[in-house]
Amino acid sequence: MLNRLRAIPEERMHLTLMLVLTFTTGINDAVGYLGLDKVFTGNMTGNVVVLGMAVAGGSELPVLGPALALAGFMAGAAIGGRVLRRSGRRWTPGTTILFATVATIMAALATSLFLAGQHPAGPLMVTITTIAASAMGLQAAAARVVAVKDVTTVVVTSTITGLAADSALGSGRGTGTGRRIAAVVAIIVGAGVGAGVMHLHMAAALLIAAILIAGVTVIGAVHDSGSTVRSSSMASTVPGDGPAAARQRRS
């Protein structure tokens, strides 16, 4: 089973994992916007728009929540970038740590919502959305290093742009169409699932996201370990780099 998992090509594996994370972003944003005072935890463009309308006098639109979510997302992304600043590969132990941290945070937030009930107090809502946005910043930074083209896991605006621009009505190149459609569908379906599960409990939606992110973390780490072993084996078989060659160089 593990050998079959490790044998999957890196491009296909990373694309699948990033699409799963995109799906979880849809869940998280549905919970944040519909259940936690109209705050996006992954889609920062949405927060910028909400914040702008609120500052201009938009009725019943929040200011503090989107502002803190933006700050939290940036802080998370900065931490993620710092952790992976010397990454020599697309998936490293640092990547695993970041995604595991995101899964842990989401599970903790789900627990908090279970304890608080379906109607948490305002301060708790702001706290949860800020921390969740920080986690999404970590995720986005890690996904940026994994570098699956058109799949950032947190937004699909650029993905939709590429889909339309390269379509038959645009440049006609048609490259990456399947990948782009999959990313857009993943976040839409995720948002729908999040909204639906919220009827049961908001915490249940976040828990589903946490479990999926944890699954991505484990599968990605296992797959990376196989890639590392293969790379080491290939390096050891390069002519002139074996033990005999090393002894010859020392002599």
C-alpha cells in the first residue's frame, strides 16, 4: 500500500493534495462568512471588499473581523515563508509541519465551537476567524512552495482568469484547463458542503476540514519520504560517487 502510494508521480500527487486543501478552504470560508459575522478566513480579497464597504458605511458589515483576519493571514503567511525560506524541495519536513499545524489549529477551533454552541459570542467569533485566517496563511505559504500551477488553495480568481484567457474564446491555448476547472469546482463544492454541514453544527464543518488537512499532511509526508529514498538511491549509483571513488580521492 505504501509503496503504491509512493509510486504515484509527484505532479499528480501534489495536484490532488492541493485540490483537497482548496476544498477545505471552501468549507472554512462558508463557516466564516455565514456563521462567524461575514468574515472570510481564506479568501482575503473578499475581506478587503467587505472591509472597504464597511468603512464606507455599508449597513451591518463588520470592520474588526475582516481587519484582524487580514492581519492574521499575513502573519501566518510570513511565518510559513520564514519556515520554508531555505526549502530545496517542493515538499519538505517543514511543509509537513506547517500543514500539521494548520490541521491542529482547525481541530482546536472546531472544539471551541462545539463548546460554545451554534451562537458564539462576538469576541469568540473574532478570535476564531483571526486564528483560522492565520492558519490559512500558513497553508497558503506552504502551498506556494509546493507550487502546483493555478492551485493556490485559498483563492481561484487567477485560476478563473487563466481558464478564460486560455480558452477557445481567448488565446486558444487550452493549457491546464482540467486543473483549473478542478480547482474552481473544489472550492465551490467545499463551500456548499460547509454551508450544508453548518445546519448540523458549525464545529462539524471545521472538524471535517481539519480531518482532510490532516490526511493531506500524512499522505504528503509519506509520499515525500518515498521520493527522498528514490533520490538517495539514484545519487548513490552515480558513477564516481561510490565508496571506492571516495577512498581513491582520499588517497
